[in-house]
Amino acid sequence: MQVSTDTAKVKESIRGVLSLLKANHPADCMTCDVNGRCEFQDLTLRYNVDSYMAEHSLPKLRQYSHEWDSELASEAGALHDSSSAAIAIDFEKCLRCGRCVTACDTVQDMNVLGMAGRGRERHPALITEAMSLSKCISCGQCAAVCPVGAIAERSEWREVLNQLDSKRKVMVCVTAPAVRVAIGEELGTGPGSVTTGQMVAAQRALGFDYVFDVNFAADLTIMEEGTELLGRLRTAWGLEPPAAADDDSSSSSASSAGRQGHQDEAAGRGHHQGPGPLPMFTSCCPGWITTVEKSYPELIPHLSTCKSPAQMMGAVVKCYFAAKLGRQAEDICLVSIAPCTAKKYEAERAEMLREGEGQDIDYVVTTREFGRMLRERRIPLASLLEAPFDHPLGESTGAAVIFGNTGGVMEAALRTAYELAVGQPLPKLEVAAIRGLAGIKEAELTLPDDAPPGLAGRSLRVAVASGIGHARHLLQAMHSGQGPRYDFIEVMACPGGCIGGGGQPKSRDPLVLLKRMGAVYNLDERSTIRKSHQNQSVLQLYKEFLGEPNGPLAHQLLHTSYTD
Ligand code: HC1
Ligand code: SF4
């Protein structure tokens, strides 16, 4: 059979369908957040739909579409929902393609969105009365596939531009690992293009006073999470905790950075508790944290107590860096640029607030919103000269950037934990078994015979899952006793990890995730330092301010708790 998809008759038919959709689509393109990045807008231009509508009776088209939509309005319940900290719904713009439902239901296995109605009335709808009453984990996978602006991240980019314009505060920007391999794509340089230096230059051009890197805090996370993992392993293996490192830094320049006050408070609160159980789960991904809290509360003790790198960065900027500037936390406006919609929710969580203080991260804008800000301000990313991050909170290693890929947090943690425990580097820094886009991956590491007493010959079993649907499968297999017992498990809510985050550029390219993933691994390969424990600025931060990994001040500022 030969099927022709591009004949005059087919085109006319497409124009008719698009006209019906457009006849009742809100006419707010000029102010819509996806203006210029809208599949529907592109199609209406490509098929010259306005002329079709002029040739045919517009009132008739409108009447037909109105019938359609009043049915939708009465059946779908709320057409608008702004009850979520991360996701905004405006079903008036919905074209009923159903991609959001597939993302939520089939890919993420969340069932927050479903199809309601039958036949031509069939349309996406919330299963509960409001997002805030649902089990939504704010992953944004629905928003990432929406062809229009019917489901989108809660927009914050205008407020950030207002803050930049007002010049009332010291403006600090931090950027997540996966943004540097995607912001170019959002602005037309193609999937997998790396624009780190231009991205920093663009952030300076926007008016930020300091440009730091979440990658710095990813290295810091590895110091904290690696230490936590080793503590849990030693307890499970019946070994004594390692001798505490001498803290010779208390007489250094710490007081100038406000360390003493923070330390006294930390000691007073007795925050530090004993090691938790195995397997330990990573805690970087707020979508995964919400999944555990809402659906698997029995796993809460298994979550690492580490805050995400973004939130660690928030605490370091608002406590350590503010003190270095001689300013208060509230004098600083900290903007986090992330591939993730759930980070908006994470920044507002009560668990992330320090006593008597506001949010550590004031605004979270997605990669798409960042692109919008640059378009709005006419900043030509691709033609800017590369600029470096500010120091010391801009230094990072190859281990940090791979956080953006599924398996990256695990690989970075293994590079450090293995070396710190065994006293020699991993035989091969690239842990191939946990690379790639498979939804579930696993690896086993055997510690060498010349490892310290109690460790020699022991095995470490790790697993990695990305996408909540895959994570559920892994948990089911573990629950049913199938497969091995793991010691450490990384879960990222989005397929592919942060490179596939809900706030990343929308793409119909089936290879896009592979291209972004390759770009991230390339950045690691090209790094001169590829292990977090060799980040000199992180080591200096411990010496000057934090004390030792997992120590009282580190616990107070860099760790958190969870709520069921
Ligand atoms: Fe992620 Fe992470 S890797 S969670 O996706 O651990 O957002 O990129 O910033 O925090 O580092 C996101 C990315 C990011 C954190 C780090
Ligand atoms: Fe479903 Fe994630 Fe969208 Fe929430 S944010 S509705 S969980 S796809």
C-alpha cells in the first residue's frame, strides 16, 4: 500500500482541523510563555490557517468549537490549576493530544492525569480535584511534552528579571549540571551542544553579580553522601567507625565566615544521628523524594539525609558566602537555573528552611525559562565570548557534571567512596555498567585483597533507576525478593536523569537524550580533575568553615529530614 501524506487534499484536511482548534484557542499568544516555542503556533503558520479561517465561515467554526469546549469545561472540572508549587495547568489551551497523560501515566506510572470523557469529548483531566491534593511529584514530564502552554512550569522568570532590574539585592546565580548541555539547544544551537562559557557570559549579561556553579555543590554532596554511605556500610558490616579526622581548622579564618556561631548552634541542636540502614537511596532528586514520601514512606530511613546539591549550594551561599561578603542572607537573591520543575517545589519545602530564615534559594527557573529570559533581553548566547565561573563556589570536577546523567551520581560517589575506603583509585573511573539510557542498571564492585582490614574482598552492589515507572519496577523486584540485595541505589525521577528533566527544551528528536548524555560525559573526560574529593575549593570550604564531612555543622547546613 502506498500512503501519501503530503497531497493537496491532505493539506486541506489538516488546515481544516487546525482551524477548528484555533477557532477556540485563547488568543493570548503575545503573552503566552511558550510564544515562539509552540508546536501549534508553528503548524498554524506552516499551514496558513488564518487564510483558511478567512475563506471559511469563522462564526460557524467558532460555534462548533464552542460546543466542544463548553462540554469540556463542564466535564473536566477545573480548567485552571495553580495549586502546585511547580506545575501550572491551563486546559483552555489544551489541544487534547493526550501526550501529557501518556507521560504521567505510562512513562512515570503516576496516574495524576488521565483521559476523561468519550469519543470526541475525550480530553486530559486531573484525576483529583487539584494538583495539590494529588500524588503529583512535580517531575514536569507532562509539561515537557505539551505542544502548547496548557501544562507548564510555574513561571518565575519575569520576577527574576524584575529583581535583576531593581538592583536591590546582591544577585547570585547557580546552574545545574544538565543546563549547560541544553541551553544552547533551547536557543537553536542543536542538541548536545555545550555552551558552558557562553552560558556564564549570558548570566553576567543579564546582570548577575556572582555566577557560581551547582557542580561545586555536587562535589560537596559526594563528600557528604560518600561519607554517609561508608558509615552505613561499616555499621552493616560490623566494623568500627574510622577514627575521626583531626579538626585543625577551628582556629583558621572561620570566624570571619561566621562559622563559630553556626557550629555552636549545630552542636546545641544535636542534629547528627547514627548511620541509617542499607540500601541507601540517593536524595538529590526532589521528584524521587516526593515519590518516597507519598507512596513508599517505609523507605524514608533508607534515603540519604543529604540535601540535594542545589540546596547545599543555597545553604553555602546564604551562610558562608554572605558572611564572606559581610552581608546578611536576606541581602542576597539566589537564583537557581535547573533542568527540573520539581526544584521549584524543593526550594519551598519547610525542611529546607533554616530557623528564622527565608528560602535559601529564592527563585528556580528552568532551562526553558532561562532561554526565555535571554530571548527577552536579546542576549545572543551563541555569539558571546566564553566567561569563567566566579570562585571559590564555581570550581568543580568531572565527577560533578555527570550528576546530570542517570547513573552519574552513583559513578561520582563510587569514584570517591572507593578511593577513600580502599586507599587507591577505582581501577577504571568510567563505570560502564551504569552508563546509558536503560531504565534500570546495576553493577557490583569487589574491594581488592589489599584493602584495609574488614574491607578486603567485600562486594558492593549498586543499582540505578531513572523514570519513576522504572523505579517502581526495581522496588517491586526488591520487595518480592527477586534479584540481589543492593547496598546503594540511585533514583532520578526523569527518564535519562536530569538531562531529561521536565524543564529541559521540548524536543521531538528521538536521539536528543543520547546527544545530551554524550555531551555530559565529554565534559567529564575533558576535565583535568575527575574526582570530587580532589576539588580544592570544596576541601578549603571544609577547612575554613564546615569542619569535617558529616560533622555537626555539615549536618546542620547540608542535611535534611523527610515527611510522610
Ligand atoms: Fe539535577 Fe542535581 S543532577 S538533581 O537533575 O543532583 O535539577 O542537572 O542540579 O540538586 O548537581 C537538577 C541536574 C541538579 C541537584 C546536581
Ligand atoms: Fe504527572 Fe509528573 Fe506531570 Fe505531576 S508533574 S502530573 S507526576 S507527569
